[in-house]
Amino acid sequence: MSHSNPPHAHRPPHAHPPDANPPDANPPDAAQSPATAGHTIHWAWLYDIVVWIMSWGQDRALRQWTVKLAALQPGEAVLDVGCGTGDLTLAAKARVGAGRVIGLDAAAEMIAVARRKAARRRVDVDFRVGLVEATGLPAHSCDVVLSSLMLHHLPGDLKRAGLVECRRVLKPGGRLVAVDFVRPAEGRRHGGMGWSAHPTPPQGAPDLAALLAEAGFVDVTAGAAPFASLGYACGRAPADGA
């Protein structure tokens, strides 16, 4: 399991920062997080501020764009893998209403912050510590799986295993929406300041399209997101449940 310090970036000139997540008086022990070969971020108390800075204040717009891309419908069951402190998960809950929403993250510290956010808003979201490659959910139990800026934290074999697990938990015809960084050359096309401080992975979001197809997804699409250095890949679980 990887441990890292938060990256540095310049403060955006025209945006309001998110509410701070004060460190827990009794923070969860990192040992409570399951072992994984993926990169796990444990500095949850600072995470929202760092994302806001690195996105140039576009983090809220990115979440809303992602749930719109997923075309979430009232009553749908949604799984957000690598949910971090839960902002995308809560945005999904606002769209599906009474539908069941689960936020999954490998870091116990992230889940602790996400649970506090849900409690403050009096929203019923199931935040749990877990892994994308082993969610523990029943097969065919979700209508939609979301992944935002998470898959680049996984090495190749683990990324493939995670996508296979996402397909397993999706209902026949269910949808996967993944948003992630693009390769350096692709990112320069978008310009702008957003995410400029984040190291760009050697593989980008469009590369996920081939991985989705390998994992058994159909109707796979990929393209550029309207945010600097980001792209998306989407796919459906086969309608026959295979």
C-alpha cells in the first residue's frame, strides 16, 4: 500500500474553497485499510482542499458533469469506486433519490470523512472501506458504477481486475462511467490550468476503452472531458448478463 504526501499547487484566483475537513480527534488507523497493490491516499483531512486547488476550483463542476454523463435516474442503485471523501457519491445520491448508493474506498480515513459529510446532510449513503478489485457486493446488484480520478492509481493487472469486478456487480445493461487523466500530449490540447500540478500517468482515459472491452463491456465509448487534462470512458455490461 502506498503512502504519499499531498501535492502542491497554486491557489486558484476565482473560486471558493470547500469546507475544511478537520483532522479526527481519534482518526482511523491506516492499518484498518485493506492491503492492495494500488496507491492509497490517507491524508483525507486535506484531500478536499488539494482537489479544489489542483482543479482550479472546478471540482464541483466536474462532479456534476460526471453524474450527468452517467444519466442517473431516480431509484437506480449506484456504486462509486474510489469515492474518496464522498462528494461524487453524494452528488449521485441527489440524482437517484431513494435509490441505494454505495461509496467504496480503500482508505479508512477517507470513509470516515465521507460518513461525517453524509451525517451532516442527513443523507442515507452506504460508505464503506473496500477495494475495487474485491467489492464484496452481490453480482448484478448495481445499475451504475462510477469511477472518478481513481483508476490511474492502479497498476495494469489490478486495473483490469477492478474493471472485471465492476462488470460483475452491474446488472445486465448496467453502465460504467470512468473519468480520469489523459496522456500528456492529449492534455495539452485542452489547455487551461486545471489539474496542471498532478503528475500525468503514462496511460490516459482513452486507453481505458480497450481495457473496458477486454473486461467484457460493450457499447464502449471514450473522449475528452470539458476539463483540462481529463477524459472519460463508458461502457455497458452485456444485456444477457454474461
